[in-house]
Amino acid sequence: MAVTTSPRSRDAIFRPVEVGETLLANRIVMAPMTRNRMGPGLAPGPANVRYYEQRATAGLIITEATQVSGDAQGSAATPGLYSDEQVAGWRRVTDAVHARGGKIFVQLWHTGAVSHTSFHNGNPPPAPSVIDADARVFVEGRGFVEPSRSRALSSDEIPLIIRDFANACRCADEAGFDGVELHAAHGYLIDGFLRDGSNTRTDGYGGSIENRARFLLEIVEACSGQIGSGRLGVRIAPVSPTNGAHDSDPQRLFEHVVEGLEPFALAFIEVVEGATGGPRDYAPLDYSGLRRRFSGTWMVNNGFDRAMATDAVSSGRADLVSFARPFIANPDLVERLRFDLPLAEIDVATTYGQGEAGYTDYPAQ
């Protein structure tokens, strides 16, 4: 890949940018990453505050995926945002990030089929259809296990889940977040509705692409009514096979999705290019064809380094670049990228689970 090397292009990812209603100091985003480190009540505690505060030099932090209800959980020790205790815990996180001049969005999810009966009082997890998700979920005392076979949501349950997303957005506002990202990727509930590989419904939420996209667009509409569309982003991963996600025509599906999101004037769309954590060329997709359908801020993700990120922004292919794993071991990633310093390596053994080792103890340069 040819990388432009003019002084202006080298500075591209460090220039401020207005994203919806939020002014970012730079274009380097900390991507959402599940760490399985929440304590009682699935509310952030002191260690979680330190973790996010340490990384506040990112132009924007997007938190780990956060449940919109107790029924949305799919792994142990993942956070929620529906109780007073959770709102108070997240408020301490946002206050700490803001005190250091940072901006922070919360990523909201419902895990759908990527869950286990232990999170649902022994019952199958709810999903668009009956699914055996090709995934692993973290269950306390058992480690990573296969998800349980799901059950199909009834048409009467769908409006209740949409209401849960809207309520979580209200809680996000109360907790002091600058905005919300909806997790519409990786085979979780919203993405499960989008794809014909997981959605075999025959009602108004299944069958045609228009029907399969309805759930996402209704959630976006409900959330926009709570916090405003200028504080709302959406994450998609058109071809990533994470958790068994697949569709027979991802190009046509996600062109329709992006066209449907365009009228909302969202803060951004974040696009995972290729296979999450894997090959960027996993499957063919015309990402430029998606971007042409969206006039707002475009964020790209997956396997970017300093040169690739600089080229993406300086060329106009993207406005923001989100980094995941590099932020785990490099709380000062922005400065390391700015001065082209070596990056610390992740201790893979401490990526998930409890304790501050491998969480808050990575040093800055």
C-alpha cells in the first residue's frame, strides 16, 4: 500500500474533528473490548475507573459492550447500564475521563444467541430465530463454553427490547456519557436480525432485507429520541465471521443498512473491515460503496497500524480509526503513535477475567 508522507498527511490522525455533537482532540479511537472485569451488580468499580482514565488521551473511548437489560447478558462480569448502581459506577468512569480532557461513548448490546442458559434462569437465550451460535461465552466457574441453543423471540417481545435500548440510552445520558454506540455486529442480537444466516423469521422482521433491517432502524429511532442522533453511532461488520455471523449477500444487505441509517444524521458509523482480529481481506466487499451512501463521519477498524491509519485519514477514505488490542497494553497509545515509539505486547493470559494484572498495570512510556 502506498502511504503518503507529506507533513500534513503524517499529522492527519492527530488533527481535531467534530463528530456529531462531540469535538474530539484527535482521530484515534479506542475500540470497544470486552474484558470481563465487572464486580457486584455488573457495575464499574475503582479498577474500571482507572482503566478508562489511563486511556483518556484517545480522541474517543468507546467502552466495552454493555448490556441494556439483565436479559441481554452473554458472558460473566460484563457491565450493564439499566440499574441505579450501574449508572453511578459509570458516572465515576465518565467523570474521570472528562477530568483528563477525554470523550467517551458507551457501546450498548444485547448478546442474543451468543449467550448461555446460566444467564437466563436456565432458559434458552432469546434470538431472532433458533440458533446454535458458533462461539464461546465466558461462564463463571466454567471458563469459556459453547453457547446454549437459542429460542426465537415472539413478535410481542421485540418492542420490549427496543424499549430496553432506549432506556439504556437514557441511563447513558444520566451517567455522563458523551454518546452511545449501538453494537450491530458480530452475530449479537441486532446483527442476528440483519443476516439471513441467523434470521429465518417469517413475520415483519424476517425474510427480505428491508424486514431484517427493521429491528436495527427501530432501535436507532428509539435511541435518537432519547439522546439525539448526533450523539449516536452504529458499529457494523459486514463480512466478519465472528460468532458464526454470515449472510448470502453482505454487499446488498449493508448498502441497504447504511442507506437506512443516512437520514438519521448519526454521529458516526464504525465499520469493521474484514474478519475481526483476522485477515482484512477475509471476503470481498466494496467498502467505498458503503461509504458513498453515508454523508456523516466514517470510522474504520481492524488491524490498522500507524501508517495505515494515517493513509486512511489523509486520503479521505475514513475520518476516524479505531484501535482495539493496542490500547490494552499501551494506555498511552496516542503518544506512542505520535512519536512512532515501539508498542508494548499484550499478556494474552490476562486479557479476560478479574484482577488488575494485565488491566491497569501496563506502564506508559
